[in-house]
Amino acid sequence: MKIAKTESMMTIKNSSALGIILGIVFTIVGILILMKVSSFAGVPTWVGYIFLIGILVILFVKSVNITIDKSTSTITVSSKSIVKKS
């Protein structure tokens, strides 16, 4: 979490770097296990689940920004992810 302050504005940024790193690790582990297996017919279903969890974590992890502006008396909250921005 990062906090930046000026005289009339404060910004709080919360990025989910850990979530992205975990998603990448799960995805790589799933791919490496698939590469080790000689035929796809004998691949256990848990390998597919590891790969799927990694992809879903990467897609749906969010980064949240909160901006508080005293001069205009506004609070702005925005969240971003690869799939959706709001």
C-alpha cells in the first residue's frame, strides 16, 4: 500500500502484486507438470485445477486506488483488474 499526500489531496494505492505472482507460479507449475507427463490421457485432474487456479487468479486480482480531494470535497475509489475496470 502506498500513500501520497499533498496539501489538498491524498492518494492511497493498493496493488495486488502478491496475487499476480501467485497466479503466475500456479500457471507455471501446471505447465511444467503437463510437460513432464508423456501423454495427456494420464494427466491427473488436479494438474488442470492448478493451471486453472493460476489463470483465474491472474485475471481477477484487483488493484484499488482511493483519492481524497479536499479542494473539491470528493472521494474517488477505482479498482482495476485485467478483466474489468470500475
